Amino acid sequence: MTARKSGSRLETEIERCRSEAQWDKIPELVRQLSAKLISNGGEWWGLFAVVWLVSSVDCAVCVCVCVDDLGELLLGEAKLQQYLKENPIKQGASPRGNRPRLVEVRKHLTAALDRGNLKPDYMQEASLLMAKLSYVEGDHREALSQYSRVNLDQLQLVGTPVYRLSMIAEAYATKGLCLEKIPFGSPALSNRSVDRDQEIITCYEKSGDIALIYLQEAEKVGLVSPHIKWGRYGHRGQIGEVTCLFSMCSNLTRGVGRFREILRAVETRTTQNLRMVSTKLWKWMYLSGLTGEGSAILTLLSCSSLFCPQENTEEALLLLLISESMANRDAVLSRIPEHNNDRIISLQSASVVYDLLTIALGRRGQYEMLSECLERAMKFAFEEFHLWYQLALSLMAAGKSARAVKVLKECIRLKPDDPTIPLLAVKLCIGNLHWLEEGERFAQMVLDMGEKAAEFRAKGYLAVGLVYSLRATDASLRGMQEEYQKKALGAFQRAQSLSPTDHLAAFYLALQLAVSRQIPEALGYVRQALQLQGDDVHCLHLLALLLSAQKHYHDALNIVEMALSEYPENFV
């Protein structure tokens, strides 16, 4: 009875370590297993149900052989998994070939397989591990040969231990990778490219399906962090792999359907990140236009309280909003050093979602909704310029100029050497807001950058000139008007000298000269502006006014008629 309880305890402990990928504990458990068998004279019942055949001595010998074979299997698996943990396979890596540690793994697995004393389930596991070893060594044909002997499609999934589900899912993924590596036209494989691609897709699909079952079962039995990884990318990567293959096979409708199946699966804590990856890939397909016009629309039972997307864009937006909710729920906001990596990953994940939201809502002109979404992102935005800048641009597009200016101030603090940010603020201040003093301060920031502003330095002088010109218009005293006009003229002249190819600098200089009654000089600069931008309606308008001011009415009329032919809907 004591031996039976001890065997049961060891069996449970071995299964737990295999499920939790605690491979460093397996050798000690194997040693205990052998020691327990010897100390109890072969009367060990927990892991194997060995029938008493002839005598207790014969039975003891039989049990010893079985336990030795199981020990070889467990040691081979532990050493292989530990090797892969320390030397992960990277995308694009060349075949590894034999390594001393892998040679040991092959000896263990060969010993377990050659004697043939293992139970059928363990024989299958040994074959799966041998196939995996062949893949790691770069022998893809041998790996496929091992998988064909096992017959993956006949393996039972119902009532299977959690770690075995992981092995089967991994086996399908590895088989798909091996099929990709075998050159086209191999006698061992189908010569039809379509059949070959379909077989690869089927392997990845089955791998993903079993992976979802594994994750659900792992949560049921209380595994906190399941350790399922395989192939080039892990279980998440199989989704992208299948999508790429669907794309190559021109079967994107099936790819979209695959995403929907994944998202409908029962959610667990460990599949939340998987859902994030799935939705991002799906949204990327929609927003990139990969799905085409003929993609199937999601069909659900009608219900008064159920939103059903009517087109691809609506479905993409729904996914984006769900992803945003998940990103906000799982946000890591702690600034302590221990959480730094988690916080960076959380921020990157959220940034991708908000970038996709910007693309999707921007295409539909839903800037109000976009600004509301980005405001919710501010919990991530401490010292993060990108999110602040996205919010500022969305507020500008939504017509919320006052709030946009406040957000742009924070952007300037985060990136003080970027001249484009204060220039955007100037544009808002001298526009609807008419905050001229505030606009002058922003424009002066650009000028204070000096040579750092590079080509934007001319834009800074142009902005200063516009502020002075507007302040001259607002001034009630003639002396103040003349002072601001003089400052504006000097700023426009400096802008035009710094950027002689900018038609706006020449135009505003001409306009300021016209306001100052310097008509001949204004004509010269407006003609220069038209040489740089011949179809600018404002330049044509100013030229017609200047010509009429010099009593060249016929020429002015010709300019007006030409402008009307170019802009028939412009009544200015």
C-alpha cells in the first residue's frame, strides 16, 4: 500500500512538472522513481498497471524494464526542452545539426523506442519527441517520417493530460514548418503546389485549435502561466503564419473566417493576449485593403440589443474598440523599476491599437470620436510624446482648437527642439482662437532655435509676420498700427530671404507691401509668387487688385477671368 501511494505521488509530481515545464526537476524524479522500485522489490503500482505474469520475480523484472524505458523518455524530453530553453530557435536560423547535448537526447529516446516496452501513449510521446529532435537538428525529412508513423490525426484529445495537448499542438506546428522547408517536387511529398500549401495550412490550423484547447484546459487545472511554445513564433505566431499562407493562396475570406473562429473561442486569462494579436492582424488586413471588396461579412442572429457590423470597416472599428478596452484594462502604470518591462510592453501594445484607431477613424472623418479615444489613452501618456501628439492632432481635426493648444504645450515640453510643434500652435492661435500674444510666443520659440530649426526658421519668421500684421489690424492707434506693420514687413522680408522658393513668403510680403501702399514692389513679389505657384488663387486675387490699383483695368479683368476659369466656384 505504501508503494502504491508513493507511486501515485511520483506520477502526479511528474505530470505537474511536465505541464509546468519544470524540466530541471525531472532527473531527480526519475531517480526517485528507480529508487522506489528497487526499495519495494518491484511492487510499484502508481504509474503502470503491470499484470502479474508468472511470478513476483518475473513481474519485478517487467516493471523495472518499463520504468527504465519511461525514465529514458522523461530524461530525453527534459534534456531536449532544457536545451531549447537555453538555445531557442530563431526565425531564419540555419539547421543546428548535431550537438553533444542533442546526441544524449537521441540516445535516451532511441533506448525508450527500441525496447518497445512502453505503453502506447508513451510510445507516441517518444515518437513525437524524436520528430521534434530531428527538426531541431535540421533533418526535416526524418521529422516528417516520424510524424507519419505516429499518425497525428488519430491521437486522442478528449481526456488527454494537459502536457500531452501541448505536445500534439506543437507537433502539428512543427510538421507545418518541416513541410515548408522541404523543397518543392520532393518525391516524398505532393507535387502540386496547391495541395502542399493546403496541407501546411491544415497543420497550422489544427495546431492553433489544439493550442486553444490546451490554454482552456490549463486554466481549469490551475496552471498560472502555461508554457506552450513551438515553431518560429510560439502559439500566437501560427495565426499570422496561417494568414500569410491564406494571402499567398488568394483565400483571404477563409483567413478572415479563421480570425473569427479564434475570437469566438472561450476566453481564458492566457488567451487575452492571443485575442489582442488576432484582432491586430485582422484589423491590419482590413485597413491595408487586403480583404478586398468581396470578403464575407460577419453574419449573426439578429437581436435588438446586438450590434452587427454591416461592412468591413465597421467590423474593423468594432475590433479596434474591443482591443482598446482590453489595452486599458490590462494597462501597467506602475513606474517602479521592477515593472519597467511590463509597462513598456503594455504601452507598445496600446500604441499600436491607437495608431490603428487613428487610421480607421481618420478615413471616416470621425475626429470627434478619435479625440475621445485618445483622451482615454492619457493614462499611458506620461512622458510619451507620440500619444500626446496624436491627441493634439485629433483635437485640431475635431475643431477643438483651445484644447489642442494646451496639449501642444505639453508636446513642446517633451520635444523642445522640434520646430513643427510650435508652428502648429501658431496656426491655431492666429486662426479661430485669435490668441495673438500666445501665437507670438510660439513663433518666437521657433526663432529662438536658430540654426536648429533649419528650413523651418523661415516659417517661424512668416508666423511672426502674420502675428504682427493681425495685431496691426487690431490696433486702434495709428502709431501702433505703423509699428506693427513695420515689424510685419521686416519679418516677411526675412522669411523671403531665407526661403526664396516659398511662394507663401513672397505672397505675404507682397500683401504687406500692398497694405503699406508700396504697389510697384508688391507687384514684383506677387509675380514672383505666381512663378513659384502659378495656380494659387490668393496670388491671382492679389495680382488683380494691384493691377486695378494702378489703373490697369484690362489686365486686371483678364486675370479675374483666368482665375474664374480655374476656380469657377470661388466667388471672392
